[in-house]
Amino acid sequence: MRVRQVGPADGGRPRDWHHRRVTRLHVHRFGPAGPVRLLALHGLTGHGKRWEPLANRHLPEIGVAAPDLIGHGRSSWAAPWTI
């Protein structure tokens, strides 16, 4: 389990939250520190944490970013657009 670091420079938000308008996109990060080399996207009923077993067991040397897409996992349900 990772510990999220929160600091005053980022407004007190965890590093794995990215903001655009009212949408908050949560991103799971697996593998060693350093640049992300693989972007793992989940399906219609999934979430980013679903990639954890694959990343840890089969790709331990590769940095993986697995976002919870809008409306899934820990990401917000609010779309970044209006109609």
C-alpha cells in the first residue's frame, strides 16, 4: 500500500489527483519511481486498481499509470463539459 503525500504547495491535494474544471481524475501508480512507461485503461465496468495484480506480478520493472476514468473508482462523476 502506498502512502499519499500531501503538502501546502499543491493546495493540500494528494499528488494522484488531477483537476480540470470540476472533474477529478484519480490515477493509480504501480511499479518503480520514475517515468510512466505504460498507460493501462480499464473497460466499461472497471477501475484503475484492477491493473494492480498484472503490474506487480508481471511488470514489476515498468512504471504503470492506471486512471479511474470519469464515473469509476475514486474519480468524480462530473463531466468536464456542459450541455
